[in-house]
Amino acid sequence: MSDQPSAGVDVLRERLLAVQDRVGEAARLAERDPAGIRTIVVTKFHPASLVRDLAALGVADVGENRHQEAQAKAAELTDLDLRWHFIGQLQSKKARQVRAYADAIHSIDRDALVDALRSDERSTDCFVQVNLTDDPGRGGVAPAELASLVDRVLETPGLALRGLMAVAPLDEPARAAFARVRELSERVVLPAAPDAASLSMGMSHDLEDAVAEGATHLRIGTAITGNRPVAG
Ligand SMILES: *Cc1c(COP(=O)(O)O)cnc(C)c1O
């Protein structure tokens, strides 16, 4: 796994098509239009060259979870027309730097981060991340605090709320966890922000469950990129 070379373009193409098939089949079962489901390819730990190969295959949305790595790749690939999605835990002091290259931030999880992203000059799409576990270290706001954080985002210039983001916990069936996100969206978010209906949820192993519960943004890593190189 650690010495695995980056996948060649043919392998990437096959995996992209396989994921597309899975999304299409899940959408069919859920009686949803697959056009309403965007696949973000998570390229963390992989080199910029792999992102370039993906772009050549038609990928338009990529996801990264570490600021320094994301910043370096985005800087190297400014010639490509990519949308960069920041999906990792974010320190408030790095917030402004992230917004410089990120088209969307999926990991808004506390007031201090919202305040750090305030801007009168530009608007960045964002998702509030919900923590579906009892472990506060996992990232995301506790469901009980969601309403007040959503309000904070809505009253902060420079942030355009798109919806909710979540990662399914390991100790619970993913479908049930994603159903809770959908329920929070309907009960807490939509009454305050009717346009913020997006749901960023679903990864390589649970995308079918996410599509069944209304996901609009899938964050798919290994199913497309192969195993991640070990962090160096
Ligand atoms: C790495 C990561 C993913 C992609 O996970 P895979 O299992 O490789 O598809 C999705 N979301 C977040 C927040 C991640 O950190």
C-alpha cells in the first residue's frame, strides 16, 4: 500500500466510470435525478499530477482536507478550471488563507471559524458540518448547537450557506446516520434558509446510503484514486 504508484490514467478512468455507475444505480433506486448529485474527488495525500490526470478525464470538483497541501496543489494547478472543496478540520487562523483558493468550505463547525471567514468583499459557499458521534474531537457541531451556528452563518457577510455536511460514524449503519442529517436539514436548516438544501455526505464505502438519504455532494476518495499514499 505504501509503495503503490499513483494510478495511471486508464485505471482512473475505469474507477471514475465505476463510481458513476454506482451513483447512477443508487439514484435510480432512490428515484432521483443523478444530475442533482455532484461527485467531489478527494485527492488528499496524492500529488498534483493525479489531480491533473483527473481534470483531463473531466473531473471538475476536487476535495482536500489539509490546508498546506491543498494550497500548494491549487497554486500548482491554477491553469485548470477546478473547483476546490475544503473538507477537513480548519483552524480559525488559517481560515482566510483557505478561502483564497477554496470555492467551498464543507467543515464549518464553530462560531470562531464563522467569524474568521467574515468578508465584505467576496462570498464563499459553505456547509455546516454536523458531528454524528458523541466524540467532540471528531469535527462538526453537536446537533443541539446546530440552529445557533446556522444563524451565525446566515448573519455573517461573506458566507453563502449551501447546507449540511457529515461523515457517518463507524459504529452505526451509515443509512441511519445520513437519515439524521436529512432530518436536521429539514427541521433546523430549511426553515431558516430555504435555499441551503444541499447535503454533503457519502464516501467511497457508503455512497449508496448517502444517495438514498438525499446527498447532493458525494466526497469520494479511494474508490477513484486508489489507496492513499502514507502521509509523509
Ligand atoms: C478522506 C475523506 C473523504 C473520502 O474518503 P474515502 O473513503 O477515501 O472515499 C471524504 N470526506 C472526508 C471528510 C474525508 O476526510
